Amino acid sequence: MQQVPSLQIDGISLSQSLAIIQYLDETRPKPKLLPEDAKKRAYVRMISDLIASGIQPLQNLMVLQKLGEGERLGWAQSCITKGFHALEKILQRTSGLYCVEDEVSMADLCLVPQVYNAVRFKVDLTPFPTIARINQALMELEAFNVSHPSRQPDTPPDLRA
């Protein structure tokens, strides 16, 4: 589809965030991004899918380009807000310090860029205290701080940290 992300690794080419994350989790022993416990693993996958399949595609660039200039902000805000209402309820049940209890997981890797998009599209995060709290805890970790979308070499100047 000529979209990012894509990764060439171990002699193969992969696309799609969740496939890449799961391949790395299965082939690189640390850190584990999917818990050993089946219930926790199911929660991680549910949260990741909600974000990667239920929220993000509705407000990505390809969709927004189909809308008129005056419609884009409202559309993105609506999609993110609706998804965040569902996500907030789930995270109230599953979270500890992070999305699923106290270990960083694939769900957290999905959350941070989506919160970045929410901020970018001026979504009021006040109704989502659990999402905001988890995002803040994750941003205190060096790996999340240095890999944040606003700190990438190809980030447009107006979106840089």
C-alpha cells in the first residue's frame, strides 16, 4: 500500500505495525512486548487492535486527504474521541502503571503515537485521565521519549518537539 511502517529485517520485508511488533517480540527476547499470561496477552492484543484498527485508520493522512480542508479537524477529533471513550473504559480495568498492569507491552507502543495524534488534532484529553496518566508514565521512559513521533528526523518542523 506504500505506507509506513515497513521493516526489512532478517532477510524479509514486513509492513503493518502489529505484525512488525509481534515479529520483533518473537525473535528478540527482550524486552517482551506480549505477556506470557494468556489473559494479559489477550488484553494487550485487544487494546492494540482497538488503537491500530479502530482509531488510527480513521484519522490517518490517506483518509483526511479525502475530506475537504474544513472537515479534517472535526473528523479527526470525532474519530479519536469516540475511540478514546472506549479505550478509557478498557484501561480503567486493565491498567496499572501502563496499559496492562505494570509492564510495558505492545499496547503501550500503540498508545503513545495515538495520544500524539490526539494532541496534534487538539482533542481535549480531560475526559480521558487514564489514557493521559499512562501516556505520561510512558513518556518518562527513555525509549519512549527518544522514539516519540515529534523527535523523528522526518517530522515536519511544525510538529517537532
